Amino acid sequence: MIKEWNLLRALACLSIVFLHSTTQMSKIMDHPEIDLYYYGRIFLCMATPAFIVLSIVILANRYPHRLPDNFWRKRINFIFIPFLFFAVVDAFVTHYLNNNVVIKEKITENILTGNFVGWFILVIFQFYALHYFVTKFRLSMKWMLPLSLISMFSYLFLINEELIKLDGYSHVLRLPFLAWFGYFTAAYLIGKYYKTLSKTLLKYRWLTLVLFVLSAAFLYFSYSSGLVTGTHSRRMDLFPVVISFGLAVFAWGQKIPASKLVNLISNYSFGIYLLHWQFQRLLAPHFVGLFSSYFASVLLLFVVSLTASILTIKLISYLPFGAFIVGKVRKVKKESVRSELVEQTA
């Protein structure tokens, strides 16, 4: 069981749920004018890239030479079909909250442009294809790594500075693999050589904390100085945070005992990603006034939406077709945690 992978997936999942809790409450209650709060929201934006990175780490580790014959069928069934299902769910919830929204148009927009919380799945599928080409043609990371970093940072600069614009469809600019190319190559190298790397990370685990702290400090400097603006995962200064955070979790996660709660959240993370947003949109207006404190309201929304998502996923998983809605959720035995959980995002 590679428990540090489960830990990173669980932490990324919890981070995105908490970030979105602040997003939903801020639509009703004003953001608190606290500098550290705004920085914290930017920091939590590393969650989705971390989730994407982990999926490629697992993929490169399990399939360093070629993809298995049933790879695409399983990913379409248990990842892409849930994406389609929740694209429809999102459209109905959006229409419920705003009657001016046309359901058919919203469904089409969600599926084709990824204009809902499941957009990251379209990025992961591009990385699946990229992994196929890397292994099939034995592409060398010696040139792909620097090329990917140059390409990614150049593309992010262009879209963040609005040198490339799509009026009304700016969300589409986050979908091309170029926006995440550097994450792919870094994750590929980590996954392919993980057996050796994990030993080195464990040995120098204190150094991983230093690198993470320095990356987080650089992010704060970038934020406070206004060098990069925007609370989103396409910030260039998030890249060192995501990679250093992942390495720190991989290092220290080897020392932390396995946790049933961590394994539970990790096992349900895919469904939580897709489901929590809808619960939060529906519940947030009802939480206003329960507390005078903004942070208490956010915490309540976080706990309730997370719990509701897990319970809903659990119920759906009992249906014969449940895996086509929330992905594969299995009863995990201690001996097989690794293989069972890896299957979900690899």
C-alpha cells in the first residue's frame, strides 16, 4: 500500500472542498478583509494541479512502458461517463438557481467547454493521450522536461496577461494541455522512478519541508507584490508549490501511519470533486444567518457538503450502475488499498 499517495489525494480533495466553501459563502457574505485569508485562498488553488499530478505519478508508475489493452475502455466507463453525468447535473442545478439558463445549452457548454467543476477531467484525458505517445515513441524527458516548462509558462503568461482572449469563453483557455504541460513531465518522472525517489525523499524529508516553505513564501511574495493576480490554479507561481508540496507529502507520508479516514476520503475523492460543488451551491444560502462569523459559516458548509457528498456516493455505489456515476468505489481491504485506490485516477 502506497499510503502517501492516498494522503496527497485526500489533502487535495479536502483543500478544494474548503476553497469552494469560501467561494460559495462569498457570493452571499463579503470576503473578510484579511490579507492572510486571500493568500490562503490562492494557496488552496494548488489542490487541482496536485490531483492532476498524482494521477500522472500513478500512471507512470504503473505503466512505464505501455498502456494496457483495456485502459481506454475503463477510463471512459468510470471517469468520462461520470463527467458527462455531472455535466448534466450541473446544468439542472444551474437552471434551478437561475431560470434564465437554458438546460440544453448549458449541458452542451459543460461537455464541450468544461464550464463546470469537472473540467479537470478533460485535462487528465489529454495527459492519458500524452502518456501513450511518450511510451509508444519512447520520448525522452531530457528534452521534454525543459520544453514542457517553457511551453507551459509561455502559455500561462499569454492567457494571464490576456494576450490570448476568448470573450465569454475564457474558461476554455484552461483546458489545453499546454497550461499543465510542466506538471505532466514532472509527475511522469516522479512516477516512473518512484521506487528510488521515495527512498531519497524519506532520507532528505526535512529538505522537502524547506523547499515547500520557500515555495509558499515565494507565492506570498508574488501575491503581496501584485506580480501575479487572480485566485485560480493557472498562476505560474503555483507550480513550485504544487511540486514541493507533493514531494513533502510523499516524503513524510511514508512516516505517518495509515488512516482509515484518509483512505476513505481518498477512495471517494473523485466523486467528492464532482459532487461537493452542487451541494454547496444549494446549501450555502440556507447557512446565512446561522452564525455571525464568516469563518464559522464556511466551516459548516465545508463539513456538511463533504459529509453529504460521501454519503451520497456511498448510496450511489450500491446501485448496479453506480460506478458509471461516481466512479469506482470499492470496499477496501487493508491488504489491497493500494491497488484499489490507484485504479480510480490512474
